[in-house]
Amino acid sequence: MRLLTLDIIVCNEIKYMIENTPILEGEKLPSERELAEKLDVQRATVRTGLKILLQEGWICSRERSGYYVAPRRIEKNVYRISSTSQVVSDMGKQQHIKLLSIEKKEIGKDLFNKIKLPIGTKCFFIDRLRYVDDEIVSLEESLVPCDVAPTLMEKDLENRSFYSILEEDYLIDLDSSEQEIIVVESDEFLSKSLHVPVGEKLVKQQGLVLSIDGKPIEYSETYMIMNRFVYVNDDLTGKKS
């Protein structure tokens, strides 16, 4: 547990300023001197607090210019099933999805163990790009058994939440998930898709979503721009919120 030292207190005070005063994303923070005077601390303490905020993604620095409020990160929870579309909407941000492809294929040896279905099971393979505020933030690859959502190709996968389609159109009760988070480096395909350099570090979330009766519903692999997402852990049950 992090001790509540003076620099942590300063860090929390600046967070409060960002959240509760009209300092918008992209706007410049007061200078170190101004913050030190406002918080009645030494500039060195403010500087340490700002470094913590940099590491946590609250702010970004611009050389010879100062510190600015960073774009708010999209919260993901590995223990809960939650719609990213809903999370982004709740943040008040503009978003849209670009459907790259949807195909009906049989799963092979490389995937049957991940989705926990027999080799040869027919599934929909779906690739989508997610944009937030007109910037690409993730590439989402999903695998859904055809018998789970037989008319999925007819659905609007660009303007509707994927999970809302499963729940509302197919009456599936999504219940739990088994997820893993790792850091990977972008290859040429990911570089081209996400508009990042080859070798750029990305967050990869991969795992399986199950229905209330334990049936595999979706296996997904999502590649995310690292500074646009943050993972939170406020529920260890794996149940849907």
C-alpha cells in the first residue's frame, strides 16, 4: 500500500482539480510555481506529484511548454463483462466502429481450446476497429459460434453495441468471463491497422465470455493503444455489472 506522503497528497489534490474544475482535456495545467503557491508546498514536492500523474496517465508533458490534461482513459475491468461502447458513451465521448470483416469459418486446432468447442465448429470471425474522438484506439477480433447468433451477419455491427445485440436480439444472458491481459509488440498488420510504428507496445486482452449456463459465447482478442486504456479492479466475481 502506498504511504500517504506529501507528494501523494499533492498528486491527489491535482487529480481533484482536474475532475472538479473546468480544466478540460488538452488544456494546460497551472505552472509548478503556481501549483506550489496554491497548495502551499515546495516546488520539488509539486514536481514529484506531477511525475506520479504522468506515470498514471492523468497528464502529459510538452517540452518547454508544461503539463497538460491527458485524454481520459477508457476503463476496462478484467473481472467484469462490460460493453466498451457503453463505457465510452458514459464518458461523454464520440465513438464509432468500423467493421473490417465478418466471415463464417470452421475453427481449427489453433482456436478450439481457446473457445472450448470441437474442431470444425462453425463460427463467425469478426474484425472491427474502434474510434474514439476520431482516433483509432483498438482492434477487436471476435469469434462467435454460429448457433449462438445465427443471423449475426445481418446485424448492424458498426452502430450497435456487440453485447447488446447478443442480449437483446438473441436473448443471451451473459454471465462471466475468463480474461488475460498481456503486453505485446505490434507487428506489420497491427501497425497498419492501428496506425502505430512496428514494435510499438500494445495492451492485448484475450479471453472467453460465457452465458449463465456456462456456454461459450465469444472468444475475443483486443489490441489496444496503451495510453488510451486503464484497467481497474473493483470486483473479483467475474459477473456482469
